[in-house]
Amino acid sequence: MASIGDKVRFLNETGGGVITKINNETATVLCDDGFEVPYKISGLVVIKGSNKNKAEIKNNTIEDVEKLSTDIEKSQITELKSYKNYPTDTEDVFIAFVEKNNNFNLFLINNTEFDLFYVIGTYDEHSHVLLKKGELLSKEKINICNYSETDLINLKEITLQAIKYKTGYYNIQSVLNSEIKLKPYKLIKRSNFTESNFFTNNSLIVKIVDKITEFSNEINLNELIKEKEQNEPDKSRKFSKRAEPVLVEVDLHINKLIDSIAGLTNTEMLNIQLNTFRKELEKAISDKNVNKIVFIHGVGNGTLKVSIRKELDELYSHYQYQDASFKEYGFGATMVILRKF
């Protein structure tokens, strides 16, 4: 009889993998390519048993279950419903980075009483990039993807959208729509990775929601607004007029910065331009009236533009930047947004 953890092959077609779940006469098989396939148990041939049956699994810790078979990669989906040492006092959804062999596995954890349909991705420049989509059952975690340390440094934001549901009767739940801003230096700092009940290896866990929020039709929005207007004092006279926001332009063309370029190498000229960029950016950051600064770098071979945006990504990632107005600057300028008025 097949059981969770058995390595199997398909009887009537090519392929096989490891059983991760069993529901009546159907087993979920994790194939070598990372996809899960539902398959009738009668159509499976056990190649290597897990040496433990389902009854034994219920009485073991997460560590024991993860060691059921060397053929199951620990980073793949793991059932958590029946395991001991799992924190059930909070109803939350998490992402987690798990350190393993100098690499980092990104997990999605559903520690709620609801099942999830999820879409998870990253935000790259001006668009979203899909990492994985699917169904994540209550009290389960799933490996989304793996990163090297170099890849992790360039990771700025994780996006998650999820719908919560149950089998049978339940109250409609709010749709998760989260953008998780990441700080690369925190992701690669080993001291930020600690022990947890979710994993055997050290991990960095980020909470997506504080609690499950249900929709309610008992709140009268008009009454809330009216009550707020009555109870909130008029503070308009206590504030002086805010200074008009200022946009600063900095021309980084080398002939605008020095009188002569005679005898200078390309590297030396680039360093002069980057030093001016850093000096002017820090100056604008210190001036509270400046909300935007435009660096005119020209088109050229793109070296200066790439160098500027690399520094913005690595050293000033908490500020947004974009191409400056095409009408005014063409393709040759980058605008940094320092603050919003």
C-alpha cells in the first residue's frame, strides 16, 4: 500500500516522483521537475518505501517528517496539519527565507484555518514577474524558488495576492494584496536568520498579515464620517503654509563640470561625474524643500546612466527613481523622487 514519502513511478506512462499527500484513492506525486500531479494510487508502483506509515507521521516533529526519505528535497511542499511543535496560536500568512548551503529558499507559509489560491512574484523595474501560482492548503508551507546570495542582493520587493476560502460554510474573507519591500543588506546578514518552529534550518520570517479580517455589513460608513467630523477639532490655523516643492537639475556632462578633459581617461571622467552625482544627491536630501532631483547624464554609451542607477539601487533603495520627462530631457535624464508633498 502506497504512503506519504514513498518514491513511485507511474504504471501506464513515463515518469514518477515522491508522494506528498493522499486523499482517499488519489495520491499527490511531486515529480522531478517540481510539479505536483494527482494520480490514482492503483496506477502507482512503489520503488522505494518511506519506512514510516501515516500513523507514525502524526506523532513526529517536523524534523522527523522531513527526514522520511532522502529522495524528498526539504525545500519542497510539506504538510503541517498533524505535526507537533507548530505554532497554532496565531492565524497568519508569512514568507520566509531559509538558509541552506549558502543558498536561500523562499517559502510561502499558510498558518491559517483557510486554504489559499495564491499568486506570488517579484517587482522588477516597472513590471511584475511571476514566481509561482497555485493552491496552498491550511497549515501548509511551500517552496517558491531558490536564490543565491548574489541574486538576493538584487531582490527589492515580493508581491503576493491570495484568496482565502474553506470547504463548506464560512464568512467571506478579505483578499490579500501585499507588496513586501525588502532590504537586501538584511537578507544577507546571517545574524538576522534565527531558529523557528517552521524550519529546521535558520530562517528570516516576514509576516504578511496580522490577522484574518472579515468583511462586515454592520458598519455604517456615513455615520463614521459624521462622527469623525464632530469629534475632530479644527487644526487648520495651527499650521503655516508649506513651502513650495522644488525640483533641482544637475547636468553631469563632463564639459559642464570641468574646464578641460585633456589627459583624463574615461574612468577618471566617470569618477568625476559620479562624485558630483553623490554630492548633489546628498545635498538635495538634506534640503527639505527639494522633492525631486533630475540628473542629466545624456545617452552616450549608457555607462554613466547604468552607474547612477546601480548606486541608487544599492545605496538609496528607499528612494524611487524613473526616467525624467521625455519632452524636456529626451532619453538622457533620471529623476529621483526624494519626498512627496
